[in-house]
Amino acid sequence: MTKKIAVLPGDGIGPEIINEAIKVIECLRDNYGFAVELENGLVGGSAYDETGSPLPEQTLALVRDADSILLGAVGGPKWEPLDYSVRPERGLLGLRSELNLYANLRPALLYPELEAASTLKPEVVSGLDIMILRELTGGIYFGEPRGVKTLENGERQGFNTLVYSESEVRRIAHNAFQIAAKRNRRVCSVDKANVLECTELWRDVVTEVGKEYPDIELSHMYVDNAAMQLVRNPKQFDVMVTGNMFGDILSDCAAMLTGSISMLPSASLDENSKGMYEPIHGSAPDISGKGIANPLATILSVSMMLRYSFDEAGLANRIDQAVDKALKQGLRTADIASDNTRTVSTSEMGDAVVSGLQQS
């Protein structure tokens, strides 16, 4: 059956890195019989410029009809003066909410060839392989009430609401234990239960779910300690599961352990494993159009799509191996280059991965 992928290049470097991911998808189609149909849509600032909305109805119709979504990046200084309701990031949040993409998988994997790129000592990060599972459609980013109001004394006050229901925690906890069962059988649940009642409930529910997985080791950690431990001893973690805001922060921290945030993909899944796949880095408007952006996180997002939404682990492995081959050849985009490597452009890196795929 032909798979339909909605392609949303977005803003900044989004179109550049998406182009390289499309090369990889087309290589899989032409060389390995992967039946796929691609259709582009608008999201973010570029969508606002053309339609007045960061998430047009036409895009919503496209993603609802698709089997999976491939996203580049959204946002940039150009759109920061806009009202909050129409900023590019509202398009991203809208996609997550409209499609109920509640489970965000963010791997932090260190390639041996990039050990020197990490700011931590090799003995601390060598062999690093963490999966951070972030609840994506609840918590403080979506809680109501929210806003800015003026008090009686004329002072402005901003407020947001941190809220989680038991069912929201329960379903993400099940995801964490099921993923850990395919890895090293350890789950660390991250909260702030000592001061936040919402995350006290989080800890209670995760503990209850954990009893259904007696062969998985469960631990709990406060978020401030988790941030410290990610820098002190990151290899102690296997699967980390946490709420929306904590996961946002911790996954970016973990990303830098690997040497470059531009190497890491992500998956956001619904209950039926339909997903949106994107690199975790931003739109990088400062390098947009220069042909130096790193496309590997976007290409690896395609690998995650094949693995988690399409049950094509063999093709996903081929992509992973092709990326590894390009790195072993000493090819680097500027963000991960070093003295003993050859710096290549965005398109040259994409071509190298395609070449590796064709030879596998």
C-alpha cells in the first residue's frame, strides 16, 4: 500500500534540510520499492505570510489525510512582533493538538565519530544512548487559564496553568515501559513532586503503571537533579519519561551531550502510531540560504518514521547505516566539523547519505 507523507518545510533552513530528506525518501522508492506519495503544505511563518494563519485549514486537511508528517522547522525573528495567536510556533502546537500527538520521542545518541564534538569528556559520553519520552499535548504549554492581566494597582501579571489528568499520565507511562522493554529495561520518571501537586499525581500514576511491567526497573528523579545527572553521569539513563515543559528542557540538554543538536531527530506519535517527524533543532534563520545547515537530523527523522509509523525497520536501518558511513568517511557540515574532517554543504551531505543507501 502506498504511504502518503505530508511534507511541511516551514521556515528558515526548513526547506533546505527537507530537500535532503526527500532525496533519501525518493532513493528508497526508486531502489527498494518503498511505495510513497509526497505532498507539500504550509506551516509556520511562511504559512502566515501567504494565508494569514500559521496553520491554514488546507494544511490541516492535508495532515489529517496523510499517513505521516515530515516537518522542517518553524519560526524566526521576522515573526516575533506578531500577536501570540498567529506566531509560527502556534502552527506547531496546533499540529500536535489537532492530531493528538501526545508522545514525543527524542533520542540522544552519540556517534563514535563525534565524541570529540561533545563538550564533556569522552569517558562520560562515549556510548551514550538515551531515549527521552516527553508528554506533548498537556501540561503547562496547553493548560488554561493562561494570559497576561493588569492588576488593580496597575501592575501586569502573567500566568499559566500546569495541569495533567490521570489518563494523560497513564498513556505516556505505558509508552515509556513498552519502549524500555525493547531497550535496556530501565525507566526514569522525572517530576517535581516535592513542590508541585500536579507532578505528585504524575509520580503516583507512573508508579501504578510500573506494577504492570515487573521486569522493567522504575526510578523517580526530581527534574533539577535529572538536569545535573545528565551532565554528571548521562549513561545511567535508558528511557526518561516526563511532562511537556521538563521534557522540552531536558531533551535539549541531552542533545548537546551528543556534540550537536543538529544531529538529533524526533517523533511525535498518536495512539495509533501516526506521527509527525522533525529535527529537534530550530529554524536557524542566521544560516538560512547559505547551504551549510546539517540535514542529518531530518534524514534520521525519516528513519524514525519508517521504524515507528510504517513498521519498516529494515529500511530504517539502511538509513542509519548510510548516515554512519558518511560520518566514517570524515564528511561533516560546518556545525560538527573538526581539524581532521572534510566540511561539506547541506546538499553534499544529503548526496553522501543517498550514495551510501544505493551501495547498501
